[in-house]
Amino acid sequence: MSTSNLGCVVVAVDVSEESMNALRWALRNLRLRSPVDGDLSIKPGGFVILHVQSPPSIAAGLNPGAIPFGGPTQVEVPAFTAAIEAHQRRITEAVLAHAVQICEEKNVAVNTEVVVGDPKEKICEVITNLNADLLVIGCRAFGPIKRMFLGSVSNYCINHVSCPVIVVKETS
């Protein structure tokens, strides 16, 4: 695949430096085709910075649980959920601001997209919806045990998206 044929490249970013290194790699190594006026075969896209935000229940990593001594078994704590959502918005804003700053330093205009859900599923969904030509994703250096329990987003995407995937591994 020639990089000059790329119309839409999605770069998935999160709080990890590996994802920002993948973004830097994409900006340094990929060139998108130039849009041609009136040519409907050229789809819009460019570089799309994608951040997947976890739902509040996953982000909390816990359920407040039952109130001891006979209280209800499932308690919705609105203030708790609202605090988690506000914290996640701040994280998302910081991640996107960092990614956009990296792009501005390279004089590359980008689009940003934020979705909420499981990163594995949502990245694949966005790739399909955008009809992306390429996914670029960073890879953390998980050991085999941690990877078995947590799974690998990059591995899942390689096997489930309809476009080529470039996994930028951590450099030592």
C-alpha cells in the first residue's frame, strides 16, 4: 500500500506515552492523498485522532456495592458517577490537547473523535463507520500473564478491523 493513497488514517490515543509515540510515528511516516475538487471517489477523512473513554462503571473499577447490615444490594450513587464522569472528561481533554499539540508542531491538521465504551469494540466500530484506510495504534509492553487477563487492544483490532493496522511498539 502506498501511503499517498491513504485518505483516512485513524490514530487511537489514550493516556499512555506509547499511543503518543504511535501518533508521532504516523505524522512522521504517512502522507495522505490530496483531495481533488469535484472527485467524489476521494472520501473525506485525513488524520483522525480517536480517544475511547471508558464508561463510568468500568472507570471506577468497582461497584459501591451493598450497604452493610441489610441495606439494598445495588446502590446508584449519582454524585459518585458524576465525579467519575467529570474526571474522565478532564482526562479526555488532556489526552486530546496533548495529541493536537503534537500535530500542530508538525503543522498537520487533524480531526478528533471521542467515543465511550470498550476500547477494543469502539475502535473497530469507528474504523468501520469512517471507512478508514489505516489504523495506527500503540502497544504497551505487557507480559504474557497481564496480556492474558487484560487482553490486548492492538491484537484485537488486528483481528477485527477491515483495514490494515500498524502497531507501533515501545522502543527501548
